[in-house]
Amino acid sequence: MSKYNFKTTNIKGKEYVEVNERIKYFRLSEDYKNWSLTSEVVHLDSESCVIKATILNEIGMPIATGFAQEDKSSSFINKTSYVENCETSAWGRALANLGIGIDTSIASSNEVSMAIAKQNSNSDQARATLKTLTDEIKKNMISAVKDGKKGAVERALSNYKVTKKVKDEILSH
């Protein structure tokens, strides 16, 4: 592979090659003349998708593959385009497995961005499902700590919206 200058995207201090850059190199490089990139839907339903991308050499022999999985609910864009995003990610991974654009990482900028968005979404959903700590529950928790059940109370507190100050107040008894 020649010294191609891939466009990268900086995510949290690390450079990632974009999938379109990998595809562009694959299509323009003489090294891959008459090679092909195919996609196969492995799983598809109304909520998620798994796609396998395969790179075939000029005689049709599989040289590299890449899998991707996307959930419809994982991001705003995936609400309408989870299948398309899944295919793009699978292409990026197959091209990375072929060795294209992997100087800093196999993951593409698209893949990393989606993973970060998914983590943030999951954190937001988890916070939204926390219960409100009522005065009565707080009183019962303090009583349980006094009865030697501090560990159980600590575990139970993870289900409630509480500040560190309130948590420390309950557990200090």
C-alpha cells in the first residue's frame, strides 16, 4: 500500500479514518483493481440489523470480512437509517481488516462516534429510570443501616436519584 494521506477525524484525542476515505482508497488504488465489496444482511428486524461485508479479490476469492450491528433506538440518525449505518460500518471494518486506513485504529471515526453516542444515550436512559428517594424510604434506609445492612442499602441506593451528600448521610448511621 502506498503512503496515502487519509483524512482523519479526532475523537477524544485519537485520530480515526473515516469510512468514506477507506472506500475511496479501495476504489482508486491499483492494488485493488477489479476487486469488489459486497454486503450481506445477516439479521434484520424492526429494531436491529447485522450486516457482513466481504471484500473479494479479482478472481472472486474472499480476502477480508467485517461485521457490524446497529440498533434503531441507539441514535437519532438510526431511527430512520439504522440499516444504512450498519452497512457503512461493516464496509469500514472489512476495509480495515484488509489493512486500509489502520495506522491509528481499526475502528473508523463513524464507528467510534456511534459507540460514544450509544453510551451517552444508555447513560441518559439509565438516569431517567432512577426512582425518587422519598423521606419515608430514606428513613427506612437509615434504619436498615443501623441494623447492620449497610451493604444492602448501598446497593439499593443505586436505584435512586440521590446526591453524594444524601448518600453519605444515609450510610453514616
